[in-house]
Amino acid sequence: MISSQRFENAKVKSFTRLVNIQTQHPNYEHYILVCQSGKCNNGENVPSVLEELKKQLEEKNLIDKVFFSAVPCLGICSDAVNIYVYPTSKSNTGTIYSTVNPNDITTILQEHIENGNIVEELLTKIVD
Ligand code: FES
């Protein structure tokens, strides 16, 4: 169960990680940060998600537009794998997706990155 307080902490942690990465890699249109800590790294999903991201970004010719990286904890430590995708549509916010597995990468790239739509079924659940 994720409290709204915990979700706020997750947003802060995720955004802090993003700002640090954007400072070092400023020339990308989108950023995808994949948590590789704790529960998110319990099993094969993190390496598989990263591998699938790289493969599909290369296939779609998006590798120079979309930065992706494994990062430390994003602050939502259940429902792994958690990833942070920035920006969301034309706004200056990001989106945290949970329970991401390699099969979800096609949908995230097509819907969020290419079409600017949030992938509702993967959104982190906010439970009070
Ligand atoms: S361990 Fe992945 S979000 Fe905290």
C-alpha cells in the first residue's frame, strides 16, 4: 500500500534524480529512469527492461532523443519495476510507472514518448 505521503517522497526523489541527469545530459527530449535498487532489482526484470529499451529506441531511431539509465531508488519501493518518464506530454512534470516489465516497453514508447499519452494501466497506484 502506498500512502500519498510516500508518493510525494517518490516524486521528490524521482525529480531530484532527473535534475541531476538533465544537468549532465541536457540535449535529450525525453528521459526514462529505471530504478535498479532494492525490490525493483529483485529478479531479471531491470536488466531486461533496460535491454528492451535500448533495442526499441535504436529500432525507432529515438536513441538520440530519449535518454535512459538505471538509477538508484525512485521512492516507490513496491510494485517493481518502477520507472520515471519525463516529461509528460507538454507539461513540465514526469510520470512514475510501476510493475513495468519488458513487454510494456512497446506501449510506453509508442503511447508516452511518441503520442504524448499517459499509459493509464501502468500508472503508480496512489492509495491513501
Ligand atoms: S527500490 Fe525501486 S523505487 Fe525504491
